[in-house]
Amino acid sequence: MPTDAQIAGGHKANLNNPNTSKESKENSRKILDEEFNGGDVPKASDHKDKDPGNVVGGLKA
């Protein structure tokens, strides 16, 4: 299941993609404005509930 940050990121990418249609960009802008506070959502790295053991394991990898 994608997070809000991932969904908002997809819409942001759509806005910057020169190959998408004007209608698609307008739809992404509308969704970001209405559902994601203009795209201002916490990043995945902003979560405080990470398992410290997994973090240490990731650093060792």
C-alpha cells in the first residue's frame, strides 16, 4: 500500500513530466491541492516509529 508521500510524489512527478497532457497535470494539481495540502506531506524518513534494530541493520548493509 503506497504512503501519502509516495502518492503525492507521483503527482509531483507528473507535473514535471514534459510528456504528460495538460489535463493530466491539471488533475494532479487539483489532487495535490485538495487532498495533500498542496503536496506538503511528511517524507518516509520523517517517521519516528522505525525499529532501531532495522535501522542499524540497514547501516551495516
